Amino acid sequence: MDSANQDINLNSPNKGLGTDNLAGVPVDEAKGNAAATIPPGLTEEEAEELRSELVKVEEEINTLRQVLSAKERHATELKRKLGLSPLIEFKQNISKGWQDVQTSQAYVSASATLDDITHSEVYKKTQETLSQAGQKTSAALSTMGTAISRKLGDMRNSPTFKSFEDKVGTLKSKVAGGRPNGEGVQSPDGMSPAQDNPPF
């Protein structure tokens, strides 16, 4: 019998098991350990009845474990055939969880409260104040930028800047060897560099 199609009726004599039902399951261990002593207040008949019931419950637990294991294997096989991977299941669980959150009373209540806040007079006044502050800041930065540009222009035309430019020009001509704009510069082999074939 295929373990995935087992009979799970607990009243059935097979109890969801095939021919290899409980082979190798240590059921007599509990009976052997308990037979050595009888708890006080119990007769030997009551103790034997409890041991018998314990064996049955343990058999049912083992049966349920085997059935559950078979059902889990069968479910895994069905998911594989349907192309459901653990990642897809995770995404579906996340999506369902988010839908559950959105329909929950707490979320709906919080959303309604947020709507109330955004439509309140205090919120509107705060928003207007922040908007005005942003406009004023933008205007101030624009004015400051214009002032800086004007100052830089004034500085470029100042005698100090002109004097600085002249000094840089003098230094440049000294580095170039007294030849303005690099005239008469020769290559190390003593020949003038050819400009007939520029690199680009």
C-alpha cells in the first residue's frame, strides 16, 4: 500500500499503516519499565490497565507520526508538481500577511487617524509654514548666490587681482625660459617638434 494513500481512520484495524505497520517500534519498553514497581494507591489490575492504555496511546502516537510524515511527503510532491518552490510560498505568505495587516482593525484605525491628522487645521497650518519657510530659504540662497557672483566679478576687476595675474604671468614666462608662449622650444634631440601630423 502506498504510504501517501494510507487509511487514517483511527478506528480502523490498520490505523493508516501498510504491512510494515509497527515493525521495530519499541512498545514493550514502557511496559517492562513500569512492571517492576506499582505506584502506591494502585492495585496490580489498575496498574496493568494503565500500562495497557499507555501502550495503545503510544501506538496511536506512532501511527499519527507515520501518517503525518506520509502526508507531508505527499504535500511536498504535490507542491513540486505544481511548481511551488519555498521562495514562491514565502512570497505568497508575505503577500497574504500584508493583506491581513491592511484589513486588520488596527491598520484601518491608524489609517483613519492619519487621514484625520492630514485634514486637521494644525496640519494645514504647519504645512503652510514649512512651505513659506522653504520659499524664503530658496530666495535667501538665490540672493546670496547673486551677491557672491557679484563679489567675485568685482574682485576679478580689482587692482589686487590684476597685480596677482601679472605676477603669475611673469612667473610663467620665467618658467618657459623667457620665451613667451613656448616659442623656440626644441625637443631633446635638438630639433623643433613637427606639428604636421597632430595626434588627433
